[in-house]
Amino acid sequence: MTISLEVSEGVGTIRLDRPPMNALDIATQDRLRELAVEATDRADVRAVVIYGGEKVFAAGADIKEMQTMDHAAMVVRSRALQDAFTAVARIPKPVVAAITGYALGGGCELALCADYRIAADNAKLGQPEILLGLIPGAGGTQRLSRLVGPSRAKDLIFTGRMVKADEAFTLGLVDRVVPADEVYEQAHAWAAKLAQGPAIALRAAKECVDAGLEADIDTGLTIERNWFAGLFATEDRERGMRSFVEEGPGKAKFV
């Protein structure tokens, strides 16, 4: 199996396992979409880690497979490719990418689908598609520019250059840089902590940020206002406020 979902402590780990470089072939892309939907639907999954193993996150698409495809084939396939990555981006739960080694092309685009990115100090990220006479096709031109800004995104996309973890952190492409042997541990700890939080409120927060970025500020404020008021109907809101008043902040046990 090239990709799997394992659940522990409320954290679902979507694990890429296609040696040696976790190339994202069509079968892996389709399975990624299926697992993203499963992680979305499963009540025992409250947060998600995307992980490629100790040596490499994902080095991009399977170039040998793509080389056999013509324009007509890619017109059909490109939608399924984007749909697979969008399914990850739309998991309504906290998602963290645990990045080791290379995260290039589709691998970088997969990391961009996460809410938070923890990278090994030896990680290298980039969108090298231009070196193949292509552009990113799994959301890279859109998610990268929204994350780091258009000029920085254009630099990476136009040149196809790789950036090391320290530069990726400076650019805002990753959020934390840690020793390579601590990447998964820290990613899982981040996810496990949030898995204990109020699930509906976390879902609301993610939707407000993501949907708001795609809208004008008045629409974004409306989304926020509706979710904010709606959360007053949840048991977690009652528990959180009662705990705050009786015990102080940060001690609530959510359901």
C-alpha cells in the first residue's frame, strides 16, 4: 500500500509509503483523496498529520507516468489531481504536515494543503515544474501565493529553485523547523493537543479563516458572525465558559 491512515490518540496519520521518494502517481493521488474523505468522516479522527516517513516527504508527481500522457489525457486527469489535494485542504479538522527530506512539486503542494507545517532542519522545498516546461498543477500557483505572497511565490515558481528549511521558514512556507528526528513527534504532539479541543469550534475557526480569505471582508465577517453565534448552541461552549468561571482558563474538558 502506497498510502495509509492510522489513528492514535484522536490523531489520524496519513502516511505516504512509496519508496524511494514517495512519488505521487495516479493511484496514490486517488487513494489520498479517499483517505482525506475518510479522515473527514471518522469521529475518532480529530486532527491529522501528513507524513512521508523519516527520509522524504514527497518528491512530486511520478514523472515517468506523466511523460506518457498527452494533452487530452491531462485535461481529464488534472481535475482529479486537484480534487485529491483539495480534499486534504478541506478536511474540517486541524492538519499538520510533518516534512522530512524533499517536499518538491506535488510534495510541496501537498504540504501547502495543511494548516501548519513542521519541517526538518534538513528539509528542502520547492516547485520545480518550470524545469519540465510546466507549472504547478495541484494548487501550487494558488495556495503558495496565498501563503507567502505573490512575489515570493513567483520567484519560487519562475525559477524552480529549492529552498532549505531555514529559508522556507523566513519565507513563511513552513511554520517551525526542528531536528530531523523530532519532526513526526512534534507534529503528532501539535495534532494531539488540538484533538483534545472543542471539535466544532476548531472546525468553525478553520472554515472562517479559509473561506474568509477567498471573500471580501464583509462576507468574511458574516461567516465569522454566524459561526460565533452558532457555537453558543454547543455543549463545548457551555463547558468551556463554566470551566473558565469556576477553575480559570485552559482547564476545560471538551466532548
